[in-house]
Amino acid sequence: MTTRRARRQSALDNDERILDTAMAVAGDVGLDRLTVSAVASLAGFTSGAVYARYDDREELLVALWEHRAAAVLERFIHDVGSYRRNGADPAERASIVQW
């Protein structure tokens, strides 16, 4: 018998797998060509399983932004801010922006 905690952990693990796969698909084909069926297939799920979690492609893209891309952007903003606070010269700040 599966416990509630195990089911919750399984759902979280599945979400992680879906989002990791969506990030990989987006990297390969771009956000405009990302499809739920491609993500599902590569993640080892049916499209229906992904649609059970995300209503549509747009909701999947929002989740991808919230859980993956936003963290990268936050790190970038933090790095630029710390260079400014620590008195880094403009050339050093420019190298962060090119990152």
C-alpha cells in the first residue's frame, strides 16, 4: 500500500522529471517549438500524464520559467549586484553581462 507521503514524493519527482525534460527540449528546439508530446515522450510519460499535471503547453512553459529559468535570472541579478556593491570595475561588470 502506498502512503500519502510516498505518493506526494512521487508526484514531486515526476514534476522534476517533466521540467528537466522540458528544459532540455527547449534547449534543443526552442521554446516556440516545444510540445507537450515531445516532453512527455522524452520523460517517459504519456501526454495524458503531463496534461494531468499541466492544463496546456502554456502552463508547462510558465512552470518551466518559475522553477528553472527564474533561478538562473535571480543568480545573474545577484552576481551583477555583488559586483556593484563590491566596487568592481566596469570591465568586470561587463564580463558578467556577457555571461
